[in-house]
Amino acid sequence: QNAQGEQTNLGTICQKFVGDGVDMIVAIATPTAQTAAASTSEIPILFSAVTDPVEAKLLTDPQHPDGNVTGTSDAIPVDQVMQLCQELTPEVHKIGFMYTTSEINSQVTTEQAMEAAEQMGYETQLMTISEVSELQQAAQSLAQEVDAIYIPTDNTMAANPGIIDNICRPAKVPVVASEQGTCSVAGIATLCISYYELGYTTGEMAYDILANGEDITTMEVRTAPEPTKMYNPEICEELGITVPEGYEPIESASAAE
């Protein structure tokens, strides 16, 4: 089932799953996992692509789940993401940060990234939005005030990277992204994890529970394999950014078209 990004749809879907007596619910991303967890304390729930399950109140200890919920996290080391900016754009002094206030995963990641940036000596500026209709104005305002912009793993922005690119690229403001999809459209670089591998790991956990009878409370939250430095050749060339060795190219969305 696909909730199409609507909270009302999420509630309806989860209620139907519970009413149908499904054997397991697999919830992709934080809002979906939160809704599923609020719907049942009996049916096993596996989440995937949840950045911080503790802050999302899905469990209290990732190593020892205390209920019917566990899964996989897409958390990445944000200090290393900030290092990408330092390596690729050494002339940057002020970084802007932007996230959607309804997404706790985005808030947590952004706060960590801002702290890392400030420890590295950067000035920081924060802009938040509550819905996609505010994204264009927020991006325009931020791009006028900063030298570069960081985009966290934010579902609203990941679904609308073209809005960010249409503002930041003409303004020559480089964007560092936290996931591959946003980077392929709007970013210069990202510290990339494989969401395929993350999903595959979630599937293995589901098999262990359903086929092998493993107790969900014994299954710690798992993370993605070691992330990879990736860059967008098209945008880097357009902005005059020289990429050192150690980065893998990511196909830009326009090149794919």
C-alpha cells in the first residue's frame, strides 16, 4: 500500500492491516513507522529507512527492542557529510540548513549536522518548512544568505529536489545532500548508502521472524553498509568544482533522461 505522502491515508492503511490480521507490517520511513506502531502493539512491525528510531519514539534501545518494533536505520555520520563540503568547496564559510518540521528524522539529522559544521568553524543558518508549498520561498531566502546548503534525509525535499535545484544551481550555491536521489537532481555530493541493501536487510529480518520464528525483541536495529562518497559530475562541472580522488560519480537525473 502507498499512502502517497498523506497522513490520513497512512492511518487508514494501518487500521486495515490490523483489521485484516496481517502477520507483519513493514513500514518505510519515519512517519509510516510511527503510524504503524501507534496502530498495534501485537503485530510485529519492521521499519526501514528510519534515521533515528529512538527520537521517533519507536523504541528506547536500538540494541534491545522492548516491544513489537525493530528494523533498519539509514543514519549516516553527519560529520563526514560536512567534510564533503570542506573537501569540495573550501571557499565556503556559511552553510544553510533546511528541513521539514513534521519529520523528526530530518530535525535530528540537521541538528547533528549543524553542530558538526560549527565545530569545523562554519557559520550556520537554519530554515524550516512545514509543507512543500513553502519550499521554494524557503530555498530562495536561504540561497541569498549562505555559501552552500545542506539537505538532510527529508521525505518532503527528497520528493521535490527540482525545486531546490532550480533555485540553487542558477545562484551558484552548491548543495550537499544526505541521500542519492536528491543529489542526482540538486546536489554536488553525498555520502551514499544503498537503500536496496537496506531494504534487503529488512527482508532478511522479516524472513527470520516469519519463517524461523525469531523473537522480534532479540533483533537489534541494523544499519546500512559503509557509505560511499559520491558526486554529481554535471553540477560539479557547472559550478566549477574540482573533485578529488575517492569519489564515485552519480548519474544526474538530467543525464538519465
